[in-house]
Amino acid sequence: MREQLTEFHSLHTGLTARCAGLADTALGIIIGEHIDDLTGAVRATWVWQVRTARYKSASIFTENHEH
């Protein structure tokens, strides 16, 4: 997940920079909205990953066990 998040941020930065000159055009507005939507989806996925108990399992470390 970390590698995917790092890749997303890299692509986001590069794409945003490349599209900066289009900001005031119809295409630039559409691309900007799409980038914002993707950013929101990535954030939601990250929150779900760290908050959900679905893929959490018992710790193998005794110090993490509740007594």
C-alpha cells in the first residue's frame, strides 16, 4: 500500500504540474476535478485500510496481547 500511495503522490504532483497551464480552460477544469476525485478516493481507501478490522489478525507479539 505504501508503494502505491507513493506512486500516486508522484503521479499527482507530475500531472498537476503538467496541467497547470490548462487551469483556466474547460479541459483543465475537467482534469482538475478528476484529479481531486482520485485524491479523495485514495484518501478514503487509506482511511479504510488503517481503520477496518477486516484484515487485522491477532498479533504474534506477546506484548500486544491484552491481559
